[in-house]
Amino acid sequence: MPRGARGGHSTSTGRTIADVLLADGADVNHQLVKSGWCWWYVPKDTVLERLEGEAREAKLELWTDASPVPPWKFRKSRRGRRAGMC
């Protein structure tokens, strides 16, 4: 169960960036990046950068793909397309 969030701020696109903490103090962001489920996003966060590097090296989850597409590139490629249209 989540305990809370810290350090939240909004990006220029309105997305909220924050550290999500569980009741036991575990950082959800760190766990997701370490497990290979997401990209490291926050500039200058050396912990997340290191965890992503380790996940990439171990070829965990999304890093099993030889050329995974980051979400920001995927969204950019989809701009201007109508829903349901390829």
C-alpha cells in the first residue's frame, strides 16, 4: 500500500514527477527501473541512471527487446493520427 509521494513537480506537459514510497519505505520508482519495467527519466538522478544501466545489462523486461522504443518517441510518432487509425 502506498505511503505517499515526495518531491512532486509538474512537467511542461502537465505530467507529475514524484518519488512514490510504499509503507515499508521502498521507492516504487527505483523498483520499476531496477526490474526493467520503465525508463529512467529524471535528469541528474544517478541512482535511477545506474539502476537502468544494470537492468539493460541484465536484459530485464523491456530490455529484452534489441530496440525498445521510449514512450516519448512512441508518442511523437503517433502525433497527428486519429484514434484507431494506423
